[in-house]
Amino acid sequence: MRIDPRLLVSAAAVAGLAVGQAGWWRATTTGITGTLNDVEISGAAGTGGLAAALPGVALAAVLATLMLGRVGTRVMAGAAAAAGLGMAILGLSAPVPVAEAVIASNQVGISVMGEPVSTLWPVGFGVAGVGVCVAAAWLMWRPPRRGRPASRRASEMTDPLAAWKAMDAGEDPTTNDADRGADVTGREGELT
């Protein structure tokens, strides 16, 4: 059984979405009244939404591969790999969150903010990004083959005009001649 790389890209991107909502930083703030507050800043809030957008791009690219041929699949796999690379860089570099994200998380005006301390969640996001990148590269290298169903092969296609005429005559064109018990070849010249 061959594993479809689209499943691996999807799983890693969903993991990235979940980890992007976790608390990437913790900070202590002193409010206007002098009270100390512990604030947890999520990855999506601290990166300006980038931790949520990049896995979404990877998922959208994988979804597009379900409708495309081999060349389109390779292009979309390249887009998913680029999103995965962005996830890896963002997660493993773990930038310091902007003060606006801390203010939004605290929901109180801030007079002094301590240095934010990073948690291990950004590393998990980076690992998910590496997983997206590797699985998307695999998808780009070996896109899945799409087999044609036996009923749709060119050698077995029926004449569309004959099928249309059979429907006009009230017959079911999806059954074969033995099931119908009638000869439809004699009706080709008739128009109703």
C-alpha cells in the first residue's frame, strides 16, 4: 500500500494550525494600577496572524491538488513546500511578539512589560513546518497517479448521439443491449 503524501502534508499542516494557537510566549506586565499580570501570547497573535496563515496556505494547496493533473499538483506542492519552509523559519527563529499583541492579550492598558519568555511551542511549529516541507517535496517529486475507471476508457466510450437518441426514445442508455432486449442500431436515423 502506497501512502499518499497529501495526507502527510495535511496532517502536518493541521498540527501547525493547532500549535499556532498555543501560547508561544509568557510575559509579566504591570498595569496602570500597579498590579502584576501574567500574560500568555499565542503564536497567531504574536506573529500578526502568520502562524495561522501559513498552515492554511499549505492546506489550501493540498486541497487544490485533488482537482489538478500532474503538473498542477507539482505547482501546488511547491506552494505547500514554500509555506512549510516559512513555518519552519518562523517556528525555529521564534521572534519576540509585538507590544500590541501583549496589550490585546492582557485586555488592560500596560505601563511596563517584562521581557517575554518563549515556550517550546514555537519549536513544535517549526517541526510541523519541516514535516509540511518534506511531505510537499515528496508530493512534488512523485505525484499520485490517477487511474481512469474502466467505464471511461476511450476504447469503451459509446456514441453520445446514440445515447441521446435512446433517452429520447425513453430507454435507459446506461444499460447494455442485452439488458434492454432491443436493437438500438436500427434507430440511428430516427429523430423524434
